[in-house]
Amino acid sequence: MLQAATGAVLHERLTEQADVVYDPFMGRGTTLIKAALHGRVPCGCDVNPLSAVLTWPRLRPPELDEIVQRLGGLDYSAAGDQPDDLLVFYHRETLKQIGALRKYLNDRAASSKNDLVDDWIRMVAVNRLTGHSPGFFSVYTMPPNQAVSAEAQRKINEKRGQQPAAKNVAEVVARKSRQLLSDCNGEVRRMLSGVAYRGQLLTQSCDRVPEIKSGSVSLVVTSPPFLDVVDYAGDNWLRCWFIGVDPATVKLTVPKKVDEWQRAMTEVFRELARVLRPGGHVAFEVGEVRNGKVKLEEAVVPCGMAAGLEPLLVLINDQKFTKTANCWGVDNNSKGTNTNRIVVFKKAQ
């Protein structure tokens, strides 16, 4: 959230309309959506294929009635993959509907017949797979970007004395779509359509992006992997199953040692320096890890300087208590990343 909020301020102060804003570790695409809503051209990269799945549809949102009509016309009795292990998350009827929706979406994508409506439905469904409120397909559990294993969910069910209830998949997707599009008025759609067609979303490593022209980017806003803090592949196993991707094939950059992390980030910075225009800026968000013993902003500065960029400032923000921390039963400022540090660099004119 800090990255998105800071990005919005930087968009206004350091860029102009139609300038290119780039996020080389785009994740869920929040920075790019904010950039597009400010009339900036979004450009993103992430080795995780989930990133494009979660970002493109929000740059080109369909109309709600199109979504509802498509959902109502699907055959939810069609045979699809329904692993029994997933019954700890879903009622059997719900899993049947999820399997049918998954088959339809993946078949459409494989034959290049998917359109904006299909892409939107897939994006919403991926984000409704698991969660801790009635608005998800699943019984009470962790959110989809931190999905627990089937065995761990079995223990959660036993501890809470719960069983998955039947959910109507189409209704859940339609209800969430209605919420997401509630403020997507004509002005917002015009702003997005004016820049989205010029945008780029790449699924690859960001240390080499020849698809992005040298000197074409005005601002970089990003947050890289924080050493070995998060198991990205393990957390995303359920979302990868839904979109038909083997998480073992996604080679994420998650170094375990600071010097290894610095070497990887230096290569990224060299590529950022190439694509950045003279006078352009990089806002690189990191955090303290390992209970505050490692402050990554101290490791970032040499990486940017090695690429020829000038460090300007470091912005530090203390995190407040979060919903995710509450789900894990963790007290604020006791574990995890408790502060965000944004290091700002500039490329010489």
C-alpha cells in the first residue's frame, strides 16, 4: 500500500501526462493501475505469470452487464479438474463449479479465444479462491496469495470445527465485480483507454528487457523480493493450479544472502538505468528483514550507484497493525517486515 501511495505522489511530481511509468517487479499491478489512472502509460514486468493475469484486466475493465451475461451463459456441469485434496477448502458442488470455470477459461486462453470479459472473470476468480470471509469460494482460511497446504487447511478446519459450505461461483464473481467496478465511471474508463493500449506487460526476468526501448521510461516505482522472507511459489500454488501453471517452472529471484541479493539487484539496476530517460527517477521500496537485523536500503544504495544512478533520499515508514498480521496471530512490529524504506535515485541529465 505504501508503494502505491508513494507512487501516486511521484507520478504527479516527477512525470507528466503520457509519460511511461515502469514497475520491473509488478506483482499485483497496483503501481501500474495507479499510473494509468493518472494518465501515465503503464509498463510492467514480472517473472510470475500471475502478475499479468491480475493486472491486464484492471487496465481494460469490461462492463458489468457483459460480465454477468458471460457468467450466466457458462456450463458449470462441464467436466473439469476437481482434485479431492481441495475438498478441505471447498464444498464438492463449489469445487465442481470452480473446475468447470477453470476449464472454460484455460481452454479459451490456450486457443487464443479469450477476450476482455474472460480475462476479467479469471482475474476475479483467482482472487476469490480462498479467504477469511464469506465473499470467497472457500471455507475460512488464508487469502489466495498466502494459500496454506491442504494438510494445513485440514488442521484449521478441525481447530475451528468448520466444514466448507456450498457457494455459487458465478454469484461470488459477479458480486465482487460489481464492487470493483462501482467507481469505474466514464471518466475513469476514458483515462484507462487512453493509455492502456500503449502499455506493456512482460512475463520474464527484469534484468534483461530488450522489449523496452532505451531512454523511454520516465519513472520506475517498484518493490523487489526481500531476500528469503516469503515463499512465493509455495504461497501461490492454488492460484497457479487455477490458471494452469506449474509453480515449479516459475524461477523467482529470492536470494538468501545479502551479497547474492545485491548482485541480482545490481543487474536489475543496470537495466533500469538503460531504459530510464535522462533526468528520470527510480523509487525502490525495500524493508528491514530478519527482525530488523538487515536493513535493505543500506544494501540498495551501492547497487544503484554501480549502475550510474545518483541516490537522492531514503523515505522510511513504520507499518501499522495489518489485517494479514491479524490472520497470522502476529502482534504488530514483532515479526515480518515492519518498516518500508523507499530509496529514490536519479539518472543524470
